[in-house]
Amino acid sequence: MKIRTPLLYPFVALLAVIVLLVSFSPAKAGDDLRLPDLGDPASQALSQAEEQEIGDELMRQLRRHIPLSDDPELTAYVEELGQRLAAHSDMPGLQYTFFLVEDDNINAFAMPGGYIGINTGLIDAARTESELAAVMAHEIAHVTQRHIARHYATARRLNLQTAASLLAAVLIGAYDPQAGSAAAMAGLGGTLQQQLNYSRAFEREADRVGLRILARSGLDPQGMPGFFERLLEASRYRERAPEYLSTHPLTENRVSESRARAEAYETGEPLESGQFHLIQARLRVQAINDAREAVEQFRARTEQTGGAEQEGARYGLALALIRDRQFDEAEALLEQLEETLGSQPAWHLAMGRLRQEAGELEAAIKTYEQAQELFPGNRAIPTYRAEALMAADRPGEARQVLTRAVRSHPGHPELKRRLAEAASEAGRPVDAHLAMARYYHQLGDLSSALGQLREVERHPEADHYQQSRAAALQSDWQRQAADR
């Protein structure tokens, strides 16, 4: 993903100087050619605080303009796998945010501030959890090695070098136009090559560090070269290469290097979570618009696959059957899968969804409560539990469940929106406005966020604490807006 930042501002300023120079008389023979002082590139790097500020703003823009998945199970899985990898990185204390982009293209990207995006197409294309984790570990390595800050420093230095070359070319061209043109092209060509080399160096370093993260996490290091090899092979037979290759240049040499490094790790059986094929099946069921067609496709998959993939296909069939309201067959299939999949949150959530869709709300709520006891850190469970409580006309309990979920997972705006709905239904309009204010703020819609705070300030039921909280948030957010 290419993100435009103010990296070119020094370059543009110097180009303006060049334009002004053209209007003046040429330098006299013997005058010194004074080029800009390029400075120390290390001192030009972004600080971590600056990276975080840029990342926060980029994330707000992404939430407004790019389709991000709000599926509780898919996003919870990506977050859990990402945090597992991040805990074994060189910067385990950094705050990482993993999010899922609804895009069929195979891609992943890292942004300043520890934000890491994963395309749904990447999950669909991977064959194992280790392959998916390999790409995520590679992106985490871009963060831990501070490649964004280092690229900023290098890009600024190289842009200044480019401007210096062009400035020299203008002065030379005053005496010899042909020589001046050649000097300009030489300066540009050299700079572009240095930037390309720097990018390739970052990719190799991210491979090396990512492999270490993968191995430390107990996953299979061979997942990285295996996935890269298939991507490279696929690009030979496609008119358009996978998007991942356009943002992460991949060569035979890189694949060979990653395979050699992976083989150097002495690892036993990979400790995969067992969730990957279930999540992949869920994603694929959702991609099929017609419920009956989804049932037919997954019936066929159960006969064409084996092992963990077959278990995933059978789980996907159960989800498709629930969608098609074939509840009896879906329940029978889930009961068959309980022995092998009962230790996974996905199985409990599927059983809860089955009962909820069948209208058995109390049974669904009980299933979700049991699931939350078994998997207290899973973010999808309180979302579904609150949804069932709302359907059962118990919004007060739903508000309590979601309040705890928002505290545990503050980086997810969808939870705040659901909390606002529950608070409103529970007869707590002021709490609803505050939750919606935080929701809009997290989306980057400051105008709507401030509008919700004004509703709090003038609401007759708002107590002193709520009005004070609204005033504090308003002051803080207006200051943030002024600083942008």
C-alpha cells in the first residue's frame, strides 16, 4: 500500500529555488558550486511519538475510506494471532493494532504506530496458519526494525540529493545544455536506484526478523518460503501479479534465502491454534451470496479434502446450513464436530448462532455465557452475547457486557457503536451519546463526535460527571483538530 506523506516537501522547496535560479544570469566561471548541506540522515528520522501520531491519523482515514471487516470472529482471530506473534518480537511492549481489510487481493501492510492491515484475500490464499503468520510476522518486523522511520530519513536525504543534482545541472546547463541534461538524468537515476536498493534491503531484513518471530512463536518457519514460493510461481502464469508482489518485491533469491534461514531453525511440530481452517471456511461461506449454493459448495468440499481442511469444510457446511435455515442438519453436524472442534471458540459461537437463529434465545445466551467462561479474552463472544440479550429484550444486561468489552478492547469502534445502541434501548440516552461520540471520534469523523458531546451537554438527564466528561473530551478533541 502506497501512502503519500510530506516526504517530498524539501524536494519541492529546492525545485522552487531551481526555477528561480533559471531566471538569473549564469554563474561566472570560477565561482564555487555550493550544494545544500544534506545533514545527518539519522537525525531526520521520525520519533516513535511522531510515528504514532501519523499512524493514528492514517487509521482514521482508512476507517472512513476503505472497507474494513467488522466481522467479530474474523477480526478477533487476526488480532489474537497478531498479538501472539508481536509478543515474541523484539518490541513486545509496543501497542500493535491488527485489522482486516475486505479485499480479495493477496496483501498485507504495516503503517506507522504499529498498525498492521491484512487483506481477506491473504487468509483465503494461505494453506496453513503458519503461512498466514509468516506474512504477519514479516509486517511486524517492518515495525520493530523501524523501517518506516528509516525510509523517511533516507527518502529525505535522497530527495535532497536529487534536488542538489538538479541544481547542479541547472548551473552546468548554463554553460553546456547537453551536459546539464546528462547530469540531471544521472542524478535522478542514481537516486531511484538507491531507493530501490533500500527497499529491497528492508524486505530482506523483514524476512530475517520475521522468521525469528515465527520460530519464537512456535509456528513453522517453512511457512514463509512456502508461501513466497507459491506467490512467485503464480505470478508467472498471471497477466497481473498478486498485489502483494507489487508492494513487497519478491525474487528467486529472496525465496532461496528465506528457505535457507528457515531450515536453520530446529523446530518440532508447529503449535498452530487449530482455528485457521475454521476461520478460512467462515470467510469463504460469507463470500458466497446464495445460501443454498454455499451449502452445495461446502458439501462438495467435505468430500474433496481431508484432515484439518476437511474439518474446516464440515464446519463451513454447518455455517452454510444455519444460513439456509436447515437447523436440524446443522445441529447434528455440529454435535459430530464437538469432539474435535469443541475446544475452539468458533464451535461454541456456531452453536450459539444456531440457537439464536432458530429463535431459542435463552439457550443461545447460555451457550455464549459458557463460551465466555472458557475463552474470556475472545472479543467475538461478548458481541454475540450482547446481540442475543438485545433480541431477548434485555438491553441493560447487554450494556453491561459491552461496557466490559469496550474496556478490554478499546481499539475497536464497532463495540462502541453496539454499546450506544444497548444504552439507548436500556433508557440511558446520555451514555448512548457518549459512546457514539467515542465511536465517531475513532472513525475520524470529528464533526459528528463533537455533535454527540453537545447533545450530552444540553441533555436534561446528564449528571455532573457526564457533563464534565463531555467537556473534557470536547476540549481534547478540538485541540487535536487544531494540531493537525
